[in-house]
Amino acid sequence: MARAAGIPASVLSAYERGHRDPGLQAVSRILDALGLQVRFVPQLDAEEQGRILVQVLELAEALPYEPRPLAKARW
């Protein structure tokens, strides 16, 4: 794996054990060696997130709610 990624085996081992953090270039090489691609999914802007949150809260408020009695403490 290290050879395919073009990095020393000791460095890859340090990444795996959490003793070192790989830089962006090293991560890219490892992903290429594994045949993986990273896809970035665009996030909603803050305004759209706010609208969706309001909708979710409105739906939650519309649900029927009956509080259950609290359980008695066991000592």
C-alpha cells in the first residue's frame, strides 16, 4: 500500500497508529492507491437551513404530546 501511494511504509504505519496526521497530498496519494475518489457534497446555505429547521419545528409542534408521569426514584 505504501509503495502504491509513494510514501514510506513507516510513515503509513504512523498514520495508521495515529502517531502522525497525513497532509492533503498524502491523503490524495493514499486515496489514489486505493482507487477511491472523494466527492464533496454542497451544503445548504444558512438561510435555507433556517427555513428547513423552522419547518421541522413546526411539524414537531403539530405532533400530539401527552407527557408521561415521572418514574419514582429508587433509593
